[in-house]
Amino acid sequence: SQKIEQNSEALNIQEGKTATLTCNYTNYSPAYLQWYRQDPGRGPVFLLLIRENEKEKRKERLKVTFDTTLKQSLFHITASQPADSATYLCALNFILTGGGNKLTFGTGTQLKVEL
Amino acid sequence: DGGITQSPKYLFRKEGQNVTLSCEQNLNHDAMYWYRQDPGQGLRLIYYSQIVNDFQKGDIAEGYSVSREKKESFPLTVTSAQKNPTAFYLCASSPKTGPSRGYTFGSGTRLTVV
């Protein structure tokens, strides 16, 4: 069966360090992979998208890698700040017949950045 | 500003009642989605619609119903057939042409059975 795995244990890091979150998947061949941020009691917010033919994508302090051979994506936040504390969700994108797309989410990893 | 509005923010349902969750978007997006979020289980897709007057079941559609009579609106009804409806419900939308900008989510409705 299809599965998306993110580390269920919270990740605690010190301010200024680089946070690295992992997303592994099995039995999928996604066209795209996306990362979202979710704060408690709020809806997810889109951060980055990477296509299956891209190895790396950057946006400000964020970097995403996508290895379709390993079936893994890594999400990095450099120079982390307490305001980066949130749950980060990985999501796989599939193109539907007739156009449109469907997104399947992992369970998320909670990041806490401490002073 | 464009966005998605979900209402109400909190909803309490008695056993055996049907309740309807509202989702409205002014982003001119073709596609709309309903997800359910439970602790430790991530988001699970209930229903989605790529175009007005058409919708498809997601992974956990049993006990739910939807309609898409207008492009802007995609209400979700939680029926009495849904045995465990207590959860956080999220509505999202996206352009049909491609996912390059990701999904836009509403702020959610927390439903509790009392």
C-alpha cells in the first residue's frame, strides 16, 4: 500500500542551527512533492514545491531536495529562529485523469526552535 | 484579499444530527477539497471537486456528502452515518491548471460530538 512517512518525534534544535526534516514514501511515483507549515489550530500554509525532475529547490532560508531513487525528500531551514517552530507537512501530488491534481499528506513533524 | 473562508470555527453536534460545514473561496480556483485531520494521522481526503457540478470521493468519504453548485462554494455535510465525526476539518482550493502554487487552505472547523 502507499505510504508517506515523516518522523513522528518532535525535533528540538537551537536557534541559529539548521533544521533538517525527512519525508520518505513507498509505492508512489508522484509528479510533485510539496512542503507545508501548520501552526496549532490553523490550516496548512504552502511553502515549496519540487518537481520529480528537480533535485533541489531553494526559497530564502528554505531548501528542499527530492531523490526519486531513494523515494525521499529533505527539508532544511537554515539559521533557524523560534518563529520557525511549527509542524511541517510533506505532501505528494498526483495528476488526475482529465486534469487537476490530488494531494496526499504525511503525518507531519513538529519542529521546536529554542533560544 | 483573496482567500478561503470556513465557518463556523467551532461546531458541536449531537448524536444522530447532520451538520453542514461552509467553505467559500474568492480565488477563482477551479478545484476544491475537503480534508479531515486527526491527531497523529495527518490530513485525509474526504471529497474533491475539479469543476462545478462534479465531485469525487476521496479516501474516507463514507458518512459525508458534498455539493458544488457554484465555483466559489463547496459545503460539506457530516451525516449521522459518520460514526466518529469529532475532528478538525480543512477546506482547500487550487487552480486546475497545475499545483505550482500549492493548495490554499482555510482556517478550519473543529467539530465535536456532544
